[in-house]
Amino acid sequence: MTLLSFPAGLPVGDGWVPAPGTATVTFPYDGSAVAAAPVGDEALARRAVEHAASLRRTVAKLPTRTRRAVLSGVADALAEVSEGMEDLLVLETGKPRADCRTEVTRAVATWRAAADEVVHVHGETVPLDGLPSGDGMTGFWTRRPVGVVVGIAGFNYPMMLASHKIAPALAAGCPVVVKPAPATPLATLWLVHLVRGALEAAGAPAGAVQLVTGDAEVGRTLTTHEAVAAVSFTGSAAVGHRIARDAAPRKTVLELGSNAALVVAADADLDAAADAVVRGGYYASGQACIAVQRVIAVAEIAAELERRIAARLPAVTVGDPRAEDTRVAALIDEAATARVLAWIEDARAAGARVLAGGTREGRCVTPTLLADVPDGQPAWDEEIFGPVVCLRTVPDLDAAFETVNASRYGLHAAVFTRALGPAFRALDELDVGGVVVNEVPGYRCDVAPYGGVKDSGIGREGPRFAIEELTVTRMAVIRP
């Protein structure tokens, strides 16, 4: 693999500045060094926010055609280097190649969708004559950029998640400072290099998009700076809660954790459901917030569903993520691996049945299938973020929906059924941000709102909806 290059240092201000430190990015599969990444500090974080604040009005006044040209230009540039970006993502995240290819494809789609949405940033007229005092007056409202945006992305899909922050911010007319996860900064640095090139080509300031790496204190400096108007974060619930407290009263858009549920009704196509469990539970080695973690099956089909899922597991290839057929590879680091294995062992000790996996294969956790994990076990209650699926049998659909809703999380859920009645009941009754019928809960499309409820976060992503999150309404009342 050949790594594509970008300027040295960090993209702060209108150029690239030296970083005060470096850190080695390692390949999770074997621990080998990928590259030395620049590491920023709190001073650089403040400098980036202050520069963004100085450009706030300039970026807000960029014409629609300019913003659309930038967004389309990034999509084109990213598509041109998609193979190199895919290679880089494999090395720094350790995700299987198939999942990294999906990440690049989805990121390109995000930039194109954001370009399409720029022309829809508008308001509407308002009738004011509901009261006599409004007779003869004109009213309307418009959407205006919220101001400086800070975007913080998780390690699992770093470049795509950064795209979800940067593209809507630019579409809304906001300068943005992005902070990637410390373990996976390289693809995001490369993306920002492409974005700044597109900005300059369109006659816009490169400093409209900046990037600062670093530790939690760098993140805290970014999220608490008085010049910041909004923070968009993707990551764990614990960190998201802390950001929301620290950032107040600034606006926060939080896409947090989950333990996504998939309900299988008595009338479901069991082969389709079993395929979805395996496809949705083990992609990205389980390191996805909407990976299938909890499978809730009604009693009359539970044993057969268990058999069909278990029969499919030998086809889930474990190994080197650079290989085309690999579906499960190493987790991001040894700490994550140890935690997942400990949660599996805790579940086993509490009475769960280990139907498959639960072991190590080099640095990889083997695809694991657990049954009868009791409440109170983190493998069921929390987000495991590993290649682990838990099966539970319930007496009927009522109990299934109650079990889904008993979680503190509420991102996405799925239900498999052949009937409209259970499907519409799921849409009405499941306390989640999205319900998917007869597909994996991880199905996501960039023209729909994406986000959760409860501890899964607040606000919505997807270009159209993220643009709304990053704008504020301004009312105008005119007496001629």
C-alpha cells in the first residue's frame, strides 16, 4: 500500500503550522507503525478557534454557488483518490477493506448530498395579521449560519464522521474546526487537505476548515471556547454527556452509543433475519454504533433462528483486514480487545451460553454468539463495540418491544416481519431514532435524518438535517 501525502504539520489558519509533538499511528492488526502523526495542544486549539471566529462573517457571506462548488469539488477530489483513502483507512483503523471501501463511498455521497442541499437553506413568509396590531405588516424568517462549529469524530469511521461534521457546516456557511480521534487522524488530515484545496479553488479562505489533533484537554479547549457556537460530536455516551455539560450554553449535536436491537417476529423470513444478524452484527468487527448487538426473538421461532445464525458463522472470515474476504479483524487496540473478552467472560459466568467464538485469534476477537445474557451484564446493557451478538427469547411481540425499550440507549432498531401490523407497531412503539423493517438497523441513508434518543444523543445528522442544526432562524418584521 502507498500512503498519499499531505503537508507537514497541522492545518491551522490559512496554512499548515508545525505541531508541538508527534505520535505513532499503528496498524491494529499487527502493531506495526503506519506513520508519525502531528499532535496539537491547547494553544493551537485556541488559535484555530480564534482564526475561525475571524472568518465567521466572511464564510457566512459566501454565495450559494461558491459553497456548492466547494462541496462538489471535495466530492470529486475524494472520488479521485478513493483507492488511496481506502488503503489508509485499512491501516489506521484496522477495519476490513470492505468496510473501509464503504466508508469512502459513503463519504463521497455525503459531500454530494450536502452540495444538493445548499440551495434549500432558506426561510418563509409569516402572516402577522392574526392580531389587529399586525395589519399591514410583513413578516418573514430566514436561516443564518450559527457561527463557529467544532466537530469531533470517533475512531471507527474517522473520515466519514469528519465529513458529517465539515460538509454541513460549510453548506450552512459556518467555519469549522475538526478534531479526529487520537488513534485515527491520518485519513481526516488528508480529507481536510482536499477540502482546503477546494476552498481555495473556489476563491474561499482555506482557514474555513481547520484541524487540531490532541488529547482530551485539546477537545475541552475547543468545546468550551467562548467563540464557538455549536459542537457536533460522535462517540461514547460518557464523553458526549461531559461535552454537553462543558459546552453549555452552546448548541450540541450528539451522536452517541447504542446497543442496537433486532426483533424477529413469528412470521419473519428466518433466512433473511439470520443473514441480517450476521451481516449487521460483525461488519467493521462490530465497531459501529448501529451494529446488531441484541437479537430478540419470539419463542416459537427462537430455536430455529439460533440454529440458522450459528450455521452462518463459519463463513465470517477472521484475519488480515487488507484481504478482500476478511469480515472481522483486530479491534482498535489491546484495551478494547481485553474489555470485550472480559464482558464475554462476565456474561458466561452469569449464566449466558456461548454458542460460538468468545476467544482470541491473534489480535482479533473471534465472531461471538451469546444466548440468554441476563440483564445487568454489560454485554447486553451497554455498547460492546466488538464482534459480539446476544440472543434472547421472549414470549411474544409485546415482550420484544418492551425489551428493546428497556435499554438506556435508543439509536436504531430493526424488526423482521411479513405483516404490516407488527411493522407499524414497531414504528409507533419503539423508543429509538430510527426503525428499519426487514433490514439491518445499521441501514443509513444520507437524505434521511439520523440520530437517537435517550442516551444515544440529541440532534440529527444527514446533510439536510445537520444544516438545520447548524443554522439559526432570524425573524424579520416590517411595517411599510
